Amino acid sequence: MAETEPDWRLGRDIDGLPVVRYQRGEREGRPWASLLEVLAPGAPGVGEAVSTVDPVEFVLSDMSGWIVSGSVDFGERLLRRGARTLRLGHTMLRDLAGDPPPAGWADWARTPLRDGYRSVPCDRDAGELAPALDAAFGPGHPDHRPDRDEQSRQEELRDLLAGRVVGPVLPSSALIVDATDQVVAGAVVTDFDGTPWIAHVFRHPGLGYPGLGRDVMRRVMADLADRGNPGMGLAVTEGNSARRLYESLGFRFTRSTLTVVVP
């Protein structure tokens, strides 16, 4: 999203009655209706009558060319009308208050990373993170984007690190570097509407060591808990084997979201 704060909008029909509610943003150079909800009579926070217009017809006519993220059912209805799938994602949340991670997970000094790797703050330029990220999400990975060139990917990463995509990067974020100070792994945590959100967790498949991603996640989780955060979240793409790692760390599925490009 282009905004760093939630920006809720109502999509209205020709008579001015609301049809859908969504957060307005930008994604891949297109307008983005995130968290889109079809409004029903008495919907919380609306306070007025709602439209009887078919929400699919409304999106097709008023949001042509947009990216829309919403329920799987609504996304599939758009797909049947010519929309294109961008991503099927699953939101997962981790309770840090009721089920706090072991305190030792955050102690980088007493339990250093293996093989001489070390943690540094997530304050580096996008160009330093890009090689490891590109390698982590290479061909065959469900999040691989062959339609985005290197410049576009770095611009998106730069916007993320600047807080212009999801929200500001939180200090619990961490990068992992080797003896030459090259970034080989990391976890970028952002503030998503008041909830710490894993925007990226990655490891260069040819660098680091197996299990490094788990080590980084454990430390990030413990640090967030130490700072008083009651929970954290992430979204994992359908088919991404990392979901098993997140489940083993206590993340629990909450909902699925289908993101499509409206024709």
C-alpha cells in the first residue's frame, strides 16, 4: 500500500449507496483494494443503507485494472468473469502473550548463530538485500515473479523498507550477514495496522546453513514478545513449504485471501 496508515474506503453505486469496503493502496503500479468486504445490511461501521447492486458487477465496472484482495469465494467469482489470479495467501497469527516463546530465543550473545554468521539491524539499502531475496524466491518458488524485472523488484523492496508498502519496519527485524558482511538471510517485520507483520523471511539457498531461517524467526518472535507485543502475523502463499515451519513455531491459520487482477 502507498499509505502507512489504514485508509478505509467505501465503493458506492450510482445512487451513492455503499457496495464494498476496502483499504485503498497501490500494488505493482496498480490501484489496490485490500481486505475488500462485500457489505450487507447493518454492516459494522457503515451506519447507512447498503446497495443491492451485485458486488461482482460493481468491481468489474468501477475497478477495472485494479488489484483486489478479498475472500476466496469472491475472488473465484471474479475469476469466472475474466480476472487473473495473482496470489492465494493464508494468514497466520502467533499469540505471543498467552503462549510466549522461550526467552533464550532472543539471546543472540549466549546462543550465537552457527558458522560465524551474525545478526545486524535491518537498516541496509534494498540493493544489499536483493541478491539473497531473489535467490530465495527463485524459479520454482510459489512467490517467484518472473514478470518483474530486477529494477522493479528493488523498487518494491525499497518501498517496503521505507514503510510505504505495509507500514514502518520494526526494530525486531534482523538481517544475517557472513564474514564478508554480505546479507545471506533475514526477517523484515513491519507494523501492519498495529500488528507486527513478517513482510519477508528469507535465506539464500546457496549460503547460510539449513535451519537459519528458523533461528532468525525464533529470535524475532522472542524479541517482539520482550517488547510487549501480544501477537504477530504473516501471510504464506499456497504451496509454500515454509508453512510447516510457521506451524511448528506456533502460528495458526486464520483465513485465506485470494488476490486477483480485475480485467
